[in-house]
Amino acid sequence: MVKLVALYMQPPDPAAFDHHYRETHLPLVRKWPGLRRVETGKVTGMPGGGAPPYYFIAEMYFDDENGLRAALRSPEGRAAGDDVQRFASGLVSLLYVQVA
């Protein structure tokens, strides 16, 4: 199993980010072919205190890397990619992770 991890830095307007993610972006992601599971969470802190470098994390699970790449190339994947550029441009880092 592999996952795509999206790490979002602090947005300028957290309420607007939360609303757009929940109402627009997440429904686009849930349409990806081959998607097995989505987990999302708001970062609430970190050991030792201080401001965490991330505001929000999303993890999208797939059977294998080929399935993940196919989902990203699909029309549904491109629609979500276009959307993230509209509402979170410059705020997100994406990682491919092999689940152990």
C-alpha cells in the first residue's frame, strides 16, 4: 500500500481554507479512481511547544504506486490538482509514502 501525503502550511484565512477543503476539495479527491481511504487532520501542536510548521495534513491511500500515479493523471486527479492551485498555491507539499 502507498499513500500520497499532503502537508499544508498555515493559510492566511484558516476558516476559508477549512470550508473550501471540506466543501470543494475533499469531494474532488474522493472521486479519484483506485482511492482506498482518505484521512485528514488539523495539526494541533508538536512536542516541545512552538508553532508547528504545518496547519493541516491529508493522506490518500492506494494499493500501489501505479494506482496512485494513475489517479493523479486521471481527469478527477487533474481537477483536484487544479483546485489545490486555486486555494492553496504555495502552501502544500506532496509526498509519496510506502506504507510499512
